Amino acid sequence: MLSFLAACMNKPNLPADEIIINPDEKHQTIEGFGASAAWWAQDVGGWEDEKRSRIVELLYNRETGIGLTIYRYNIGGGLADNIQDPWRTAETFEVSPGVYDWSRDANAMWVMKAAQAQGAEMFVAFVNSPPARMTVSGLTTGEKDGKSNLKPEMYDEFAQYMVDVVRHLREEEGIPISYISPINEPQWDWNYTKGQEGCHYGPQEVLEVTRALLHALDKNGLSDDVQVSVFESGEWKKSQVYIDKLLKDPEVAPRLPHLAIHSYWSKAEDKTPIVNFLERNFPGTKIWQTEWTEMKEGRDTGMETALTLANTVQEDLTLGGVTSWQYWIAVSRYFYRDGLIYVNLSDRAVIETKRLWALGNFSRYVRPGYVRIGAGAGAADITVSAYQSPDNAEVVVVVINNGKKPVTAKLNGLPAGMTQFGQYETSGAESLGEVLKGSIPPGFTFPPESVTTLVFSK
């Protein structure tokens, strides 16, 4: 992982009308973009086919949607009477210890299979809370005082429960789950007042749950196909004590493919210390950004929130060096800046947002296996990142203009042989629309408050 200064060199000493890329400067390999199906899929999956299919198409189809490749499936802890909002709790397949009703969660299963048919390639099964019977409080919302809620004697049983679910999904449903995420935002004081599934864990408990899950995967013959994704930190700046505990363990550390961190409430100055800490102490550690939304009241379908999203993605990719970027709830019924798509329960309206298409400026074109390469821009309001395909036949450049005026710039540094070009824009006027195609022009114009993807190919 590169140092902070090397990772963020987005403002080199360039003229304001120049963007430069450097294919010889190699950074991380991208593993994909995705979003969570919690908890909307349990409702929307039972809607009329036209509307539920359209939602999945918008998210996972590469031609008519944004081409996400990662699907996050929530293994629910069980419907809870103390959770008033049905979009904050989920069925469990478990009927009694070791006994399952696989007909449950049918709506969410429909959505997951539809996403697979539309182009989802990687599936993550994640857990917010163990089933209620395994908890101290008997609730999936957490311990009454926000303390640890998984009973110590239940670590192995919890691990086997997750493995049983994933084995069924893989072997009986044909869903190639490749990651289990057993813990979500362990720092927070999860308790019944939170109104949704959650469970607090201390650093040692995170380590032991991870160890138990690794042992269960080994015991059940799944360790070659399924890996453990931990620890879904609630934010960057409260991650270090958990990271240290996990990555210093000689048994667990070598088996972690990455660390999973959320970008809520995280600015550049929060991410930098973690990036540098990992570089100094655990070089080569991959980071996945696995949850983010703006955390702001009110619906916004326009470019203000789209720019916030795009800048967060760009910063996480360049400064944070993440190899995957995954959004929180893809679909929302709330008056909040959360879903990529809004729905109204009254008439089941499907409402697209500009942030959906702004994420698509990355996810549709920066595909799994692409490598981030060096990039910089001279204009004050412009940020840029660039990516190259594994066969070196394509270069993708994502440009964000945060300013109130258009910016025109030339681009230098393309590899030889690039002759074809496409320009795709999300702005007040366009939703990932193709605005130019054909021969490479001498310069490019980026409208005010826009996200633009330039695709160059041989």
C-alpha cells in the first residue's frame, strides 16, 4: 500500500487545462463494486415482476443499469417483536438448533437470484446479529446496556449456523457465496433502543468469533471456496485496536483476504492514519469499503448528493487504496439520503437518483481486475482517478467537476494505440448518458457539478 502522499497526488503541478495519467504507476487491483440488499429485498422481492425486475436491472445490468458485480445478502437473526420497522429486521432460516426451514426469506432469495442473472458475480453473506437464542439479552437488537451480546458458549454454534446457511445457498440454491461477514460495526453500543439488528463485540471477541468461523469452514470442507470478511468497522478512525488484534494473531491473520471498513463519518484526515498504520505494520493488507451512505435527513435525487457519493468513492479508491467499494442499502423507502433507488410503499413507485448513476460512473466501467494507475488534474475543482484493464486494451478515467463552471482540459499520458473513445456523463442533464463517442478529441469538457467517465480503447 502506498503512503498517504503517494496515494493522494491528485493535484500535481499541472496547468489548469491538463489531466495526466501514468499507466506505469500501478496501484491496487479492483475487485468490484456492490450494494447491500438489507432489508429492502425482503419486501421488494415480493412485488409485481415488472417493478422488482426493474430495480434489480438498474443495479446489476451493465447495459441498462450501473453494472454492480457484488451482492451483499443479509443472514437475518429472526423477525423481532421489539423492532417496529419491518425494514430493520430479517427472518432466520433456523427453526431450532441445527434445524432449518429453507422456504423462509423467499422474497430476498428471489432478488439475489435475479441479481445473479443480471450480472452479480460475487456474493457476500453478512450478519448483523446472531439469532436471538444465542444472545445474552434474547434480542437481536443488542444487549440492554450496549455491551457484548453473543453468549461466550455460543461462538462455535454461531459459526456452524452461518456455515449451514452458506452451504445451503451454495449447494442447493446455486448462489456462489464466497465471503461470510460474521460481525457488523462491533464498536457501537447496540441495544434495543437502536431499532434494528446489531451486536457489540470487543476486539478479543471479534478475534474469537473469526477464529471459530474459520474452524467451522475447515470442519465443513468449505475453506477452499469461502473466506471470512471482517470486521465491518463502523468508521475508519475507531478501527486500529481491532485491526491490531486481528492482524497480530498468527492463526487468523494469514487467512484474512482483506479488512472490511465503513466510510461513515470519515474524512481524509480519518482515513490517513489507518492507511499509514497498515503500511508501517501490516504492509500489503487489502481494504474493502463495505458500507457508506450520506447519513443526512431528507430525500435528494439530484446532483448534490451524487457529488458527495462520487467524491467519497474517489477518495476511498485513491487515498484509502480500497480494492472494493460497496454501498449500504441499494433501495430505500425513507426520507433520507440513503438508497440508490427510492420506492414509495403506497404505490410502489420506483424513483431513480443521480447518485445511482454517479456510482455507475465507476461500477459500469471499472471492472473487476482493472488496476488503478496514476492520474492527476490541474484544475482546482477537478478530481480524477484512472484504471487500466488487465489486457492493457482499455483505460478508464473518472473525472469529477465539483465547481459551478464547466472545465475544458486535454488529457496526456494515454498508452500508444488507443484510438476509440466514449464519454459518459452524470449531471443535471444526464444520467450516465453517452455524450461523445468515436475518435479521441483534442480536449474534453466537463459540465459544472458532474461526474464523467472517459473510456479509451484500442
